[in-house]
Amino acid sequence: MRSILKLAALPALLLLAGCVPPDTVQPPRMIAPVLTTSDAVDTSSYAQPQEARVAHVALDLELDFAQQSVRGTATLDLSVPGKAGELVLDSDGLLIDRITDASGRKLAWRLGEAQGEKGAPLIVDLGHTPRVIIHYAANPQASALQWLSPEQTAGKQHKFLFSQGQAILNRSWIPTQDSPGIRQTWEARIVAPKPLDVVMSGIMQGEPEDLGDGRRAFRFAMDKPVAPYLIAIAAGDIDFRAIGPRTGVWAEPAMLDAAHAEVIETEAMVEAAEALYGPYRWGRYDMIVLPPAFPYGGMENPVMTFLTPTFIAGDRSLTGLVAHELAHSWSGNLVTNAVWGDSWLNEGVTSYFENRIVEEIYGAKRARQEVALDYMAIMETLAEVGADAPGTALHQPDGTESAGSAIIYNKGAAFLRTLEQQVGRERFDAWLRQWFDKHAFQPATSAMIYEDLKLNLAGSEAEAERLRLHEWIYAPGLPENVAKPDPAAFAAIDAATLAYAQHGTIPAGWAGWVSAERQRFLQNLPQTLAAEDLARLDAALGLSASGNNEELFLWLDLALANRYEPAVPLAERFLAEVGRTKFVRPLFATLIGEGDWGRPIARRIYAGTRAGYHTVTQRAVDRVMQEAPPPS
Ligand code: BES
Ligand code: ZN
């Protein structure tokens, strides 16, 4: 009896362990369409999906921390191998050993000429095989991967690895068609040394398998087709703690309490997001708080958002970041920009959605203050580059570059907020929900959202004209009908800023101000301040001791811009620990802008910190350094 029961349970157990017997019937894989219009051609990829197209990726990789390499195989299943004689993949620095078909027969392949960050096309002679197996290793310099020393972790005992795929970095460790419009399902088996745990942007399949030689194998699967930039991995000495039934957080043990407390509202955020724009379709929503070298605030890797620890302020004042990455589960991960010139479809829509979640969780006042900060950033960018600069349009035609995140994120969000204001929340929300529903698990372009808005929101040419839909998407600057921020949002703060500027009055209410208010004050202080002024501000407001990294960053930037010597050691410590590009690049740029005073400091600090930064941050700071005139 006992053994029969055991036998009956065997298939289920095998499934749980992730080792599905070969004769088990698998449900058919979801295959997402690829757009064929000219505005959906991704010039950042070599892929030619009309010829041969990857539909599923199976990775079998070992993490080699000593060599700083991942090594193994990528098995690519093609849909409609059709007429194609050749499969064109993206690759950047991959070390390819051999490529075979499913039976082990070698396939001819060649690497085309490399073009900078785009990498090189990897061209495989297919014959008629629908399955290609690539035996390879990633280069130790792979741009997506960052291998951290124990010193770069909170625990200081174990090495750590994480990847950052967006926008076109995953080709440095995964040989596939690395284009956001070519969605792929994937699975992975990852071997890692004990005691490290591995997480990925897919659902873990069963318990890790102990290989008995100091290594363990972890299995993951993503059964929904995703853009390949969303395949992500992290490995380190990490633990998990649940938040709600489908939410939880991973972090190093030393960080887990603080991380868990900061993101405790995540389950409520998922519920709020679902109430706004429809079901969360990915199963679990987990997060990992990474070491401070992580180059972004957050990255919306499906089912496993990656987060910087620098958003942990102890008071949940910077958790708009979590709302943002969660919102990408709809805008970005479910409906995805087909080309990077339409990244406002990901980031702008997400920034709008983020603010709606913030409103639900923290109330209208906080939401309005965050809108007002975002609006100020748009105005600053327009003042800097000019309201007629092509880079200030939401849609960026091929080969042009946006004027920065205030356009893609904040102007994008302002567009949707304007529509909401013009047609009313109810109608607007119904429109956005149907947009997500209709394009779920598919790529989209500016032209598609424009047509959809005309048809399903405006309803007539005249109304489309009145809403200025075309101007919002395709023209530079800010259309006249933009929804203005609430003038009351920071009225008291702006009065205090003025009082300081005119009379040197230190704001009496500072201790009771929320973070957005403090940020507003710091951003609008007079740009030129004497050392005595800075010393007095620091002493009165405790700026150097701030545990809020957004505030600390604004303070350091202000201090360095005024050549305030006492701030240099703190800036140096900050730059040695934190790799978040948003903080690191501007601080170096400010120093470089301070000529004979700042340039030597920047060069000295960067010489010590560069090796600890992710490629993304290195590239951003390298550019700042190269643009600087040579020291006189
Ligand atoms: N997807 C982005 C990060 C990204 C953008 C990586 C472009 C590579 C290329 C992520 O969702 C993001 O926007 N992060 C912001 C968060 C913020 C706006 C709340 C960040 O990192 O600062
Ligand atoms: Zn984002």
C-alpha cells in the first residue's frame, strides 16, 4: 500500500523537483507574435526574426566565481524554422565552443563584425533543424554581469553575482535574439557553489539539487513569453522572507530585517495595482535587495524585481520605487516597447501607474508631491536642452537619443495624467486597462498606442486633436494642455526656501518634513552658497548624517558644486560604496564641472572606485570623464 501511494505520487514529485520525465505530455508553449511594421524594426539587434526566430531558451549553466564566468549550454527552440538557412543571434564577447543540433551534429557558425555595444551577429547554418544547442562561456568582462567581491557585500564573507539585462546587455551572457519585440519563454538549470542561493526572473522549480561535491543545481522556468532583456540572475548569501501570500523579499541576512520592513506594503501594492488595471498575471511577485553596487534603483525582472539597497530609508519614504517596478508587471513586461526609441511606452506609462499606486497606498498628498517633483524635472530638462530639442519628444525615431529620463519617464507620465484630467479618471482607467488586456504578452509601438488612443479614448478626429495626441507623442516640448502640478503641493516648503534665500532663515519645520519636502527644499536652494552657509545648513539640518540617500545625494551634489571641502570625504565614501548611476554620474559630473578644484578630486576618487562599478555605471562615468577638458 505504502509503495503504491509513493508510486502514484511520483510524477507530481518529479514535477516539483523540476525533472519532468521525457514522455510526460507538456502543454504547448505560448508563442507571441513579432511585429512586422517598419517602426518595429529594432536596429539595436542583429536578429532577423522573419527568417528564423527563437521561441524558447533553455540554459544549463555553471557559475564560476573564480574565473568570473558562466559556462554551459543554451538550447534554442525555433518557431517557424521555415525556409531559413540561417539563424541570426545577438552576441557580445561570448566564447563559443561549438554549436550542434539536437542529435549532437555540428552546425557551421560564424561571428560577423562587432559594432561597439551592439556586439556582433552570431550566424548559425540551420539546415532544417528546429533546435540549436550552443556550447559556450560568457566573457569574464560580460557587460550584463557584475561579480562582487565579499567586501562589496553586507556580510563581507561571500562573493555575489547579479545581472542587468536592459537594454542590450544580455547578449553578453545569453546567445539569443536580444530584441524586446522577440518574446521568448525560457527555463534554466544553474549550478552554483554552496552556500550561495540563486534567484532568477522565473519561478523556481522545486528545491535545489545537492550535487554532493559542494555544488547545488537550481531550476527555474518562465512559461510566459518575455522580452529577453528580462532574463535575470542573482546569486549570493541570501535569505527569503514572506510578505503576503504571493509576495516576499530576498536579501543578504544582514539586510533582511531592514529590507522586509521597508517593503512590507508590497502585497497591498499588488492588490491596489490589480484593482486599477487588472489581474497580476505572473504568479508570484518577489524582490531581491542587492548590494549597493547595483547600477539602478530598481529593475523590473519578472517575478523577481531587483532593488538597490539605497532606497531603504527606514520610513518607507522612497518606496515609490517598489510601486514603479511592480507597475512594470503591466507596462513593460506585459506590454513591451518593440524598439528602444519607444521606451516611454515602458517607463512613462509605468511612472504614471506608479503614482496611482502611491496614491492608493500613501494618499493623495504624497502622490501630488511626487508629481510636482517630476514636473520640476521636466521643466529643468526643457530649460537645459531647449523646448524644441528633438530629444524632448516621447517617440524617438531611430538613431536619435532622448534628452533623458525626465522626458521618457516624467513627460510620458504627464501625458497620461493630462489625458486622465481631460476625459475623467473613469474613462481613462477603462482605456488603459483595455490597452494592457489587448496587448498582453505582446510588443507595442508609439503608432499603435496613438491609433488605440484615437479609437478607444478620443473616439473622433476632433477629440484626438483637442487632446493633442499627436503632439504629445511626436513633438518636442510640453503641449499647452499639460496637467499642471497642484500649486499647494509644496506651498509651505517653497515659502521656506524663499525665506532661506532672502534672509538665511533655517526652516523651523524641517524635522517634521517628509522626504519629498526635504528634497524639494534641497533642490531649490540658491545654487551658490558660501562655506559658512553650507556649514550652517549641515549643522542645523543634519544633512551629512541623513539616512535618506536621495537627500544625502542632493546635499553632496550641492556641497561639491560649491567646492565645499568638508563634504569631500563623505562624497568619497558614498562613491566607494554606491554604484547607482543616478547618484554616481552626477556627482562625478559636478566635480568635473568644478575645474581645477574638482577635476583632480574626481580623477583620484574614480581611480579607486571604477573597478567596483557595473559596466553601466562605468560607461556613464567614463563619458563624463572623457568630456572633461584635460587638467590644466
Ligand atoms: N527599467 C528601469 C531601469 C532601466 C531603464 C534599466 C533603462 C536600463 C535601461 C527601471 O524600472 C527604472 O526605471 N528604475 C528607476 C526607478 C525609478 C524611476 C523609481 C531607477 O533605477 O532609478
Ligand atoms: Zn522603470
